[in-house]
Amino acid sequence: MKIIECQQGTEEWLQARLGVPSASNFSKLVIMNGKASTQADGYINALVAERLTGQSTFVQITDAMQRGTDLEPYARDKYQDITLNLVTQVGFCMHDEITAGASPDGLVEDDGGLEIKCPMPHTHVEYLREGKLPSKYFQQVQGCLWITGRSWWDFMSYHPQMKPLIVRVERDEDFIESLEENVRKAVERINYLVDKFKEEA
């Protein structure tokens, strides 16, 4: 893994992930059973456009997303208080061989990582009731495990007025194998299309 040191959400971070498949969007390439997603072509098109224009298509920040960003430091501190694990913040992590990456909410000690969500109250209650990694984040968390080579990842759902949920997620090697295969194909397709459509200035 190569770490690009930058603050997440900044222009430098946006440039680091420009045209690069990233863990938060791996669900657009692969569904939970390891098969290709029907959203793959649309995601590939967006990444090709980023490479050709030099402009990010990163989604606009909503109020809910901003709330999550504002609460994340408190969640990270709470996690460290509960687990006594040291969390290191990083920018953008790139795979050693493939042009793909992830933006972890933290790397934990030598072998782990952390994904923090700060959902709306009713969603947090839903997560507490289920007591497991929400399926919508499966590809993201497994993607972080793949990119970083780490052994485990803690998923944390945080709301300042309720108990937090912390779930330990282990590597799913079968899924990671399928994920790597699909991401490799996507990167090859992106590179091919960029070369095909690139015009001399």
C-alpha cells in the first residue's frame, strides 16, 4: 500500500483519487456475491471523464454528509476511549500494483482499520438493532481490507446521544479475490478508453 498524505475532502485529496476506483464506490463495480454490478459501466464512464477533463465528479456535500464529517472526530475519540486502540488518520491509500484506492477513517494499530458512519438517529437505531455490518457498506469495508492488506476492520456507527455500535469485520478472501479481478478489469477498461478518446492539445 502507498499512502498519499493529504486531508480528506481537500482539493489535494480530490486530485489524488481523480479517475481512480475507490472503496466507497466498489459497490458500483461488484455486488456482494462477487459478480459484476450493473452500475459498472456508468462508474467507469465517470472515472474516464475525470481523467479526460481533470475535473472531479465527487458528489456534492449534503447536509447529512457535512453532519457526518463534523461528528467524525468525536466518533474517533469515542472509539479510542472504548477500545483503547490507537487510530492513525491517513489521506488516500493506493494499492501497490493496481490504480485503485481507499480513504479509511483510520488505520488501527498494525493490523486493523476503522470505518465510521454518523447516520440519522433512526438509522443508527436500525444499525443497533441489527448489530452487524450494514450490507450497504460490505464492499467498502472489504475494499479497504484489500487495498491496505490489513487483517480486520472495525465498523462504527456513532450518534452523540446514543450508545455506539462497533462491529469487527474479518477479511472475506473469496470476495476480495473477485473484487480484485473486477477492479483490475475496470482499470484496464478505463486506461483503454482514456487512450482512445484522448485528443492532442
